Amino acid sequence: MSKIPLYKVFFFFLIFQLSNTNAQDKFKIPYGNNEAVGKYVKINTAKIYYEEYGKGEPLLLIHSCGADIKAMEYQIDYFKNKYRVIAADSRGQGKSELKTTSLTYDKMAKDMEKLVTHLKLDSINILGWSDGGIIALKMGINNNVNIKKIVTMGVNLRPDTTAINTWAYDKVRKMNAKTLNMIINGDTSKNWKKELLLDNLLMNQPNISHAELKKVTAPVLVMIGDRDIVKNEHAVEVFNALPKAQLCIMPGGDHGAPRNNSLIFNEIANKFLSKEFDYLE
């Protein structure tokens, strides 16, 4: 199986390798940079960028750390024929402004809630990848908007090795050491102070308790690859702590499944979103 490097984005804790399998090299629509549909809305002091595609029941897509709307292009292209897809750049990422000195999942969850309110949506489904999944869970905990269903991919409740595999935990700390070194040396090749805020998300957040998860009233599909950054047993923990949940551990999958195994990932997510939720009490 051939491997290609991801274009330039950190997904969760590191830059991982993506497979060519079942993936197109290029979409005709420039997802994430589509001037024909792209819009900005002022939310909590920052301009937040989003794009909309399709019609029907609303589905909010939220990307992973340091990424942007383009990271979700396989999900946009698949779900736009079934849903009104809303894809947004999280605060300080993609085309969205930062406008804060303290970036938190709580703040980004409130941004997305304000976006839902701005769009006057009575209810919403959410599909979040990694950090996007954490934001989705935060929105579910807050219960400030009516959420029908949530799909998460590769989420963690804690930023330590009880939840995260050690190799990934070590990599993010090396990444942070590089960021600090660049700041000390006055490097201007990129916005290292913003990178430091993103590093902080990975190293010190989230801190979600089981009691908080009990507040999530929407059914949740907890997805993970069996070779994910997040430990398999942690995915089971998240599943067990949610009041209404289903669990999917993709065999042979990793943290990049929404892109490198998009066909299977999307089909699983679609089945959960489109079918009536069923579980045993």
C-alpha cells in the first residue's frame, strides 16, 4: 500500500501518513477555499469562516487540530448529497481569526453553537474528527443547541497516557519543544505563538469527566481505528460513559481514517446518522 504525506497539516498529535486507497487526488470543488459559497460571521470577537453544501437535514463538520475545512473534503463530498452540510474552520485555524490569547475547546464549542444560532437551525447533527469530536462532545454537554446525533472520530477525555498512546504523547512534546525553540530564536517562518496555543490544546486539554458525559442527551457514535492515536480501551471508556452510544473500532484503521479510509468511514457514519438509534437499556 503506497503512502503519501498529508499536505501540511497536523492531525491531532502529529503529521501522519495517508494512503492513496479509495481516495481521489483532487476534487473539482475547492473545498475550504470556495469563493462561490464561503462566508464569514463575527462570533465572540472573531470572524469565523464556513462553507455550505447540499440541502436537507443540517450536518455540521468539525475538523481536527491545526487543520481546516479541506481536511473534511471526503466527508463534504459524500454527505452533501444527503444533508445540508456546514463545514467550518475552527477559531485560529484555516480562514478563521484567532482573536484570543487562550484557545480552549470550551471557547471553540461556543463558537460553533453561535454559528448554529446564526444559521437559525432548529437542530443539528455533528461529525467531528479528533479535536472536532471533542468540540462536538462539549456542545453535547452544554446542551445550548438541539443536537440530534453526534459522530466522533478519535476523541479523548484526557491529555495523558491513560487515554493516548505513549508514542503520540511523546511526539507532541517534541513538537512543543520545537515551537518554543522557534519562538526563542525569533523565527518568522510561521506564526509560532499560534502554534503554541495549538500545542497547549494537545498537551493540557481536554479534561472531560464521566459526569459531564452523562449530560450528553444526543446519541453518539464513538469511532476509532484499532491503530489510532487514542487507545482502544479509552474509546471503550468513552462509549461506556455516554448515556446513548454505539462503538466502532475500525480494524486496521488509524487516526487518519476519515481520509485514508474515507469510503468505509463515511458509510459507517451515514448508517448511524440515517437509521433510528437503537440500543439496549
